[in-house]
Amino acid sequence: MNLYKLIAQQRSLDTSIYVEKNLDPSKLLVDKVIGLMTELGEAMNEWRAFKYWSNDPIPREEELLFELVDGIHFTISIGLDCNYALRAAPYISISENDFEVDVKRSVLTLFYLITVFEQKRSFNNYVYMLQALIDLIIELGFDWGEVEAAYEKKNKINQLRQVEGY
């Protein structure tokens, strides 16, 4: 896992947005937390497994991955604004679970950890939130190579959107 590479790419994107739009990053943290929660909700919408009312429970894998990657974008951006991202990287791990996972509970736990972080923006709470997001992505069946490739692709799209006046 090369989290440092993603952090560098996110820093570059954030800096260009802040400069282009004349923004003060210290005033954007709540917006970024809401953005993270929104992307997680969009990811779950693409996952579809909770939709007991639907006749189409099949996940939309590519869309799901891109929404999760958007969540990583926001999470790293939050970490950069708090000066936690680089410090947190050595504590983050990717491990395959040998036990049955409950993705629905993992999603709820992640929302809880995001809320806890927003209420008390400590380094430990950031690490828990980031690790929970990465754990969820792995639980959903994606490997880190796929995640990095999707992150880089989405980062290029986000950079282009800024150039085009998104």
C-alpha cells in the first residue's frame, strides 16, 4: 500500500483548488466531513445489498469503487488539513479478514467514527476513521491495487474538472 503517493496527489489537488478559488482550508473541515458522508452514502447506493425492496441487489462494482475512492479523497484531504495524514500513514494497514464480515455494520461503524472525529478532531480519531474506511473497501472485495488505480484515475478527473470550471 502506498498511502504516501495518494497523500501527495491529494495535497496537489487541494492546493490547486484553494488557490484557484481563494479558499481558506481551515474553514472547510465541516464541508469535507459532510462530503465524506455523502460519498459513503453514494457508495452504499451503488453497493445495493441493503435494498431489500429491490429486485436488483447486484452491486455496480465500478461505480461503487469510484464512490469509495471519493471517500478516500475527502478523508485524506481532512487529514491534510489537520496535519494528520502523513502521521497516520504508518498506522494504517490492509489485512484480509479470515472471518465473516458484516458490511452493513462496518458502514454504520464508519459513519459513527466519522461523527466522533468531527466532534473531537484528535489524531487517534482520524486514524480510526481512515482505517475503518480502508477496512470497508477491503471487506467489499477490492484489493489495494484496484483502489490506487481508481484513485489516480479519479484524481485526474478531479484535476480536469477544476481546469474546466467545475
